Amino acid sequence: MSLLNSAAAKLSAYNRDSVLSASPARLVTMLYDRLVLDLTRAEEALLAQNWPTAWENLRHADQIVAELASSLKVDLWDGAEGLLQLYSYLAELIVAGTVEHDAAKVHEAIELVEPLRLAWHEAAESLPASSPGLRSAASPYGTAADGQSETGRDLGVA
């Protein structure tokens, strides 16, 4: 095994372990971080007219939004229905960005997601680290502990 392959394998194992050991609240923040990263990369690729890169990042962003929406437990809190509607709108923006090669739609999605990302980070940081039960109960998401969706898709959250 080459040195590069060995380093890549170690990084992959580290990322996998990070996801497997993360609390549900941390998994949500990881998904939001990756969503913003994918959208930012897609916007840059669209502006550079690099369609394959834009498509790949928008496809992955769409998978994350779909997972966030499908794992949202709407009966746990009053704001869940509004968040679900926002996810639906984000999916529309992502599709429009993909089909129309429209960086402005992707930028709008980033502007909607970034405040949510920051809010989830703030909420996750406010939870007591020594109370894993509280950390699990605090998230209105049924996120799998392995960073995979309920359908087994790898969401690339690490």
C-alpha cells in the first residue's frame, strides 16, 4: 500500500469513527456543516461553469436536505412543520440551481441554511457534555448513529 493510500485509509477511518461516536446533536451539526460546504462548492462551480462539480455537490446537498426532512420528527416540537417547509423550499432551490445552472438560487439556499447551521451549533454547545441522554433527547431528528441515512446512504458528514 502506498503512503498516500495509507494516509487516505487512516483519514477515512478517523472520519468514520467521528461519526460513529457523535451524539445526535453533533450529527445534525455535521450535516449542516456539510450542507453549507456542498452548497458553497456548488455555487463556486456554477460561477466557473464547471457543471460536473456543481452537479455532484448539488446532488449531495439534496441528499442531505432529504435526510434532514425525512428524519425530522414533526410531533416533537411546534417549529418542526415550519422547518419541514423550509427543507422543501431548499430542495426546490437546489433543483433549480441544478437544472437552470443558477448560482443565485444556490446562494439563496446558503443564506437560508447558514443561520440554521449556527443555531444548531449553538444549541448543541449549550447541552451538558456529561448528559448523553439529554444530548440524544434534545434533537428532533432520528439521525442514525453511523452517519448514514435510514436508507443506508452515506451522507459524508465527517
